[in-house]
Amino acid sequence: MKEFKLIETISKFFSKPPKGIGIGDDTAAIKTRHKYHLITVDTLAEDTHYRKKWKEVFPNLYRSIGWKLLAVSVSDIASMGGIPDVAVTSFTLKKDFREKEIIELTKSLSAACRHFNVFLVGGDTIKGNCEVFSLTLTGKAKEIMTRNSAKPGDYIAVTGTCGDAAAGLKILESGKIDTIEKRKLVEKFLFPYPSIEMGKKLKLSGVKCCMDNSDGLLFTCHEIGKQSKVAVNLESAKIPVSEEIKKLFGNDALKLALSGGEDFNLVFTFPESLKSLFEKEKNIFIIGRITEGSGIYIDGKPVTVSTFDHFGGSNDNC
């Protein structure tokens, strides 16, 4: 069973909260009298999200893991227009774990907490057969953006270039970081910087529909279309691609931008009345329109959407 099909199946066994949002958006959101309480959890596992062999070309790998462990959850909070608050962690370590690596990870996680103004308040550490790091993050917001609020006639936009992280992963797997361009893309993959301020700005501007781009642009658009019951029409010429990707990957640049995950940009929709506002923003790119119907279209042609599936392969150790 595919990962997202499994999530759909599991969610049927649980009731939705009486006020707010349960399973199915970037974060859960529980509404009280004056605000929403947000909560999200993410996990980084060896051989799924990172490989020990990467240390051969990027020795400070565990510094990346510590940073990313918090950043990916901050992205979820930002996509709702919220402010991150407190976090708890869970570490599963192998019997022969290296203390130096865990200290490196912890120092970087601490730096991420300071950068994103998050307080780490507890956690759990156990021994296991597979190295796994998990973090649960809470946040708060007076109002929220959701992935089911797109309307026909809306524009769709993304905050930042697409495909950088996927390109960085390819370079990391190649085992050779020998140019400035390659290092820049690798660091985009290893050290994401989601923008809390951008999420707040979109919400205050009147944006109702938003989702982070952690699973790739096409899949994100697919989810917005599916949850909002609309069709998403993209223009390939308007998909923002960095000069580094164009230089290093040539004809594959657009494919990486459309299907590559872990960029942690925000993808959002907005009405005609906000177009002039967002056209002035340097890091916002309008990439298409929302129409009645269903499915994803690029330059008028329907496309099949795919994303990384955690259950697409096997691992005998985990």
C-alpha cells in the first residue's frame, strides 16, 4: 500500500476534532475561543532521509540532521500562517551509536531552536536497530490557511525556486561536490530555511489556501486541487528554476522543479484582487490558475502526479 493511501485508510478510524482540523493538512489545528493551537510531527530515519555514506563528502552530516529535524516541522507551521512554540523529541539510537555525532546533532538542533524561536521542553531516547530522530512541534495562530480553500478563478503561486533540494540530493548521492554551484544546492537540501514571516505575510494579506512544498510542486498542487475540489493549471515557462540547476542539469531542470521534494517553499492560491500585491514581491512567482474541474494540467495538457513513497522499497534493518 502506498504511503498516502495508508494515511487515508488510517484516518478513517479516527473522529475529527469538534473544532479545528485533524488528519489531512500540514498540521492539526485545534480551535479555542481566541486562537488555533497547531501541532505537527516529523521524522528523519537513516537510509530513508539520510545515508551515513554522505559523510564522505559532507563530514558535518549530523549538523544537518539536527537543523532539518526542526526546520521541516517549522515549515508545516508556517504553511498554516502560524508561529512555532515548543517542541519535544524522540531519538532511537543504535547500540553502537557515536556520542560525537549525537552531540553534533544536538548543537545544531539547539541553533535551529534559537533561529526559529522554539523552546525544546523534553523528549525520549531509546535503543533500537535503526537510527531514527523524531520531533513534535506545537504552534499558534489566530487564523489559519488550509489546503482545501482554493477557488476557481484564483491564481496559484510559489515562494522561491523549485527543485533546488532535489538537485542537491542528486549531487550528494554522486559523491562529488566540486563547484560552488553544487555546494549551494547541496546546502539547500541539507539546511532548509522555511519562512515563518512569509507565512504570516500571506495570511495577513488575505490568503486562505496554502501548503508547503515538501513533497514536490506537482504533488502539492495535486493535493490542493484534490482537497479543494478544483483543477490546477500550470504554465511551464513560469515555474521558477534557479540558475544553478539550469547550468548543472540542463534539460532535466524543469523535471526536478516539478517533481523534486524538500524545497519547503509555500504554495498558495489567491484571488484576482491580490494579484498586483504579489506581482511586486521578489520571491513570489505566479505559476498558474485554478479552474473548475479536477486534475493537474501543464500548458493545457493533463499530467500524472508522482512523489516519493516511503513504502515503495524495503529495508531489512527497520
